Amino acid sequence: MKHGPIALIDEEMPVVVIAPKDDTYQKVLSNIQEVKARGGRVMWTGRGIWRSR
């Protein structure tokens, strides 16, 4: 999520994330932090867990 897509994130933008426990997990968590820092609403799931923040 660099440049264009991240520029669209604001408090009105819901973001749905699938966070599998694999080699991409840390990068996905980093992207979630970037979305939250911009005020985006994050709904995510990983390994049978569904969360909304």
C-alpha cells in the first residue's frame, strides 16, 4: 500500500484486511498501522479471528 492507495485512506474509508500467519504477516501488520495512522477504519481477520477497530 504505497503512494496512490494509501493517499485515499481517511476516517471515512473502511479497509478490510486478511492477515495470514505466513511470511507476509509483518508487512500486513505494518500496513494496518499505516491505515490507522491516517484515521482509516480497519476490519481484519487472520486464522479464524475477525476484528474491527
